[in-house]
Amino acid sequence: SRPTQATSIDDLTVEVAAARDGHVGRAATNDVEPDALRRCAAAAVLAAETAARAAGPGVYPGFPEPGAVRTHEGHDPETARLDPQRGGEALLAAFDVAAETGTQASGLWTAGEVETAIATASGPVLVDRVTDAFMKVVAFGPGARSGYAARTAVGLRAIDSRAVAARAAAKASAASSEPVELEPGEYAVVMESHAVHELLWVLGRAAFNGLAHVEGRGALAGRLGARVVSAAINLSDSPQYASTLPRAFDPEGVSKAPLPLIQDGVAHRVVHDVRSAAIAGTSSTAHARAAGGGEPGPLPANLVMAGGGAADEEELCGPVERGIYVTRLWYTNILRPEDSLFTAVTRDGTFLIEDGHVTRPVADMRVTDSALEVLSRVQALGARSVLTSDGELYGRRFASGSVCPPLRAGAVRFTGSAASG
């Protein structure tokens, strides 16, 4: 176990958006000289005018007036210093655990600060500053079996690097025996928060996307006001929730506020940006991906699922005679958005549950099921919801995650081994 790559990124980007005849053009630059900014603005105007000439009048009603900004606790001054020594200390802690447990550790440690400012021709300048920190450890034990653990937070001090590494190493060590090969079929499942996060990722795109919903492509089309999952499920988009990665406003300058999505299993809302809201005849809920709307449409960025009564994963396993313990899901892809049907493979800690106890490792398997259907089969939830993220940040840094508990579902459909697909 050793460090392999260290990267420091300092990025300043200016993006200009222009609206013309219901269309929005955007252009971006890293050059803040006046001439470069004028060229960037001209490119945005040209893009909007070209779209309007080609397609005729569009649906975008114009940029909203910026509203009052709600404060949040999403900025940590210590993390904002981005001291590389803190990263080194985190890695050393992970390597110490690996040496003590006879495992090999790989993974990622990252921290960042992002400042966002939005200005319009007529409104005030909005400013938001946030920090984030993330650590994941994949430990490899005898036989190359792996275990995973991760932690996401606003500030560095909330991440216990040694505890993260120890949890990953314990799973890798427990998986050292020959894994059981299970037949495809439906099994009772206990999912850690990392796996539940993937279910919420699917729902964010397939069910809560307001553009897909208004166009009839979403999994909640025609189902708002109806029970769609277990009555135990309460899910909201809560950008100021204490344990999430908060934001004050979206890229269109609309102030963020809590939004109930599913209450007691009943679907209540989807999320909108200005464009999808105009089509739906409603107001933006501050979920734009970019000024003027971006692909694949508005998405929730701060999903929070309320916990239940089970103390932990061990208690969730208690009633299971024979089932599967899933640490996380990987390579999640949506197959049919209208059904919230997805496929993914288990990874880095898949075990057999027998008579209420985790007993033996299981060869990783492919899940193919509906996210809404899985949540409709939920029997119990863990009491503690934790901030979970995959931590993979590509392009401009925008850290996000969901706050969710572990759960037990009565049945999840497994369609084969991960190796065979």
C-alpha cells in the first residue's frame, strides 16, 4: 500500500448564458481578461440566436430574478485551507490499518472548496461557498477478495480515516474463504447505505426528473398522489439538511428550499428547473443543472431518506433465514426509466445471510430490478441515515450525495453472476 498520485486543481471558470426567443445559449472561458469575456458573451448570444432561427420560438421564459438566499452550514474553514498534510495523514492511517490486518489498501482521498457567484443584468449578485471531503478505501485480502468503506462530509474532521480503513479491511478479511455461487432468483437483501444511494441515484433520474415527468417519460408519470413504495419510505430533497452537502441556489439563481418527494410511501412531487417548470405550468424548484436547463433535465442533488427503527445492519439481518448482504452496487445503469428498471452488480463485500447472521462470502451478482419495486418491498430501515457519495468528481467540481439509511428488502431480483453478466 502506497500513494500513487497527488493532484491539486485551481480552476476559475466564467460561464455566460444568453436567452433569445425562448432559447438559451451558453459559453464558458477560463480567461477573465475583458476581451475574452466579451468574446465569451458573444458566443453565448450567437448560440441562442442560432437555435431560435433554426427551431423557431422556444419555451424558455427568461432568467428568473434572484431571490433571497438561505444560509447553510456547508462551508468549513479548516477544509478550505486544503492543507496537503491532512491528506497525507489520512493515507498513512489507511496504510497502518492495512499493515496491521494483512490487507492491501487502495482508494481515494479528496477535499475541495467551491465558490459560486451568479449575476444577472437586473438582479443582485448571489454568492455561495461550500466545502466537501471524501475518503474511500478498497481493501484486498487473501484470495484478492475486496472490502469497501467510505465517508463523505462537509469538513475533514468528520472523517475518521482509520475507522474507514478498518471497516474495509474487516470485510476483505471476512471474504477470504471461497465465495458461494448462488443461482439467479429473488433473495431477501440487506443493503448498506452505499447500495441504497444507488437506488436513489436511479430514482433521481428516472422518477424525480421534472422534464421527463412532464414529457410522460418518468417513472412517476400519472402516479403523483398514489402510493408507489413502502409506507416506511419518506424521501425529500433537503439542501439545508445538517448532514448533507448543502447549496444555497441552483445555476439559474433560484433559492433552494426543502421539497418533500415521497411521504409515507406516497409520491408527492418531482423537481423542476425554469424550462421544465414552464412546460409543466408551475414554478422552478431550484434544480437546474445549468442556466437554461441542462441534460438530462432537472435532478435532485440533496436527497434525504428518513431512517427507521433498526439499530444497525446486524439487526436488519436478524429476521433473514437466507439472503444476501450487499455493501454497494457498481456500474449502475438505467434500462427503462418509465419503470425505474436498472441493472448493477454487487461489489466489495457481498455475503450470504443465514439464520440471521452474515456467514460466508458470495460471488458478486448482477441485480436487475425496479428501484421503486425494491423500495416497495422494504421491511425495515436502519435508524441512522448517513451522507453517501460515490466521490467520483469529473470536470468542474460539484460534490453531491444522498443521506440514507441501510435497509432490508423482502426480495431483490438477481439475474446472474457479475462475471457472466
